[in-house]
Amino acid sequence: MDISLGGKVALVTGASKGIGLAIAQAYAAHGAKVMLSSRKRDALDDAAATVDGDVDVFEANAGDPDAAEAAVDATIERFGGIDVLVNNAATNPYMGRSIDIDVPRWQKTFEVNLRGPLLWSHHAWHRSLKDRPGSTIINIASIGGLSVGSSIGIYNNTKAALIHLTKVLAVELAPTRVNAIAPGLVKTDMARALWEPNEAQLGQGTPLGRIGEPEDIAHAALFLASDMASWITGHTLVVDGGAMVAGRG
């Protein structure tokens, strides 16, 4: 299949590394103009240097309402509009029993992982997406939002809520398509504490024999952003190497 994003503009949050950077690279390689957004300008500049195409960067904290609005405005000013919004940025400042989390870390997790995608979607849709045929929002959730984890329960709470928000927005924002991707364990810096101690064992426990790479998620995001997914909305695409069906979600 020849997937083309030619003529489209994408805004990707959390794009300085990991899944977000892989998505930005895939989009640019298939013809999209891409705005990379993340918290640190130096990291963004380094990331943009690895993307082959028409790209720019905007420094923004995904959990900051003012930053979300500014990033959307900057993307429209730079590229003339937004066709694709990828809500990828996330945080997980706490590992442990959900019942023992303190309020500041609970609040930060929800501000970035749930309030953030809603606010970025709000600004992008009102300012551009609603007027762009074939526009789409892609939320990066997690299989943790579809199962129960022992040490990242609050993070998983936010991802479960993001999956439901995806369905709500798919109805409310139509014909803009709104979908989610639920990755399994992916080899990123953010998830390092989960995979690094026993990567080989974790991979062998999945039907496809390995943990994920950022590019695995980028391929799914490329499909969902393209016209090949023009009749898909409100859906959560699980990309986990078979972990869920093997009972290892």
C-alpha cells in the first residue's frame, strides 16, 4: 500500500523522542508537514534534525493550557492549518499502589495524560480541524487502560479515561475522526523501568516474541492519519505483539 500524507499538516506532542519522534518521522517521510512539540527546546532541535521533511518545533508543556493554545496557533501560522493532531505526550511520576499516591503526583498525571489531550483537541478542532476535510485526532493510550497493572494504576486510570474520551470526541467532533492507539510495552525511555531489567523475558512472554519499538506504534499512527482509515472513528487500536490475547496485558 502506498500511504501518502501529502498536503497534510500534523502537530505531534511529546515528539522529542520515543513514540512521538517515530510518529513525526513517519509522517514527514510520507509527505506531511510536521510541528514537533515537547517541553525542552534543545531536545526538540535534536529531534527535528533526524526528521527528513518540512518540520518545525514548538516548546510546550502538554499539561499547560496556555502552552497548548500557543502551540496550535504557532502550527497554523507556520503551516496554514492542522489536519492531524497526535496527543502523545504523557507522564508517570509515580509507581506504587494507587491507594498511596499523593495529591500533587495524582494531579500532575491527570493534567498531562487526560486534561492535556482534551485541551489540545479543543484548540486544534476549533481553530482548524473542523474546517479541514479528512482531519483526525489520534490519542496515544495504553493497554494499561484496558487491563489492571500492579504498579502504575494511576497512569492506567488516565489511559482508560483517554480511551473513553476518544469515543466521546468521535461522536461530538464528527466528521473529524478521533481514534486511539493502545501500545503494549514499548522500548522507550519513559517505560525503561518496566522493560530494562528483563527485556528478553518480557518479549518471550508475548506471541510475537519481543517487546515493541517506537516504529511499531508509528506505523499504526500513519495508517490512522491517512485516507485509508477514512471510515474508522471512535476505535482503539491495540498494538502490543499479542500481549493482551495472551493474558499478559
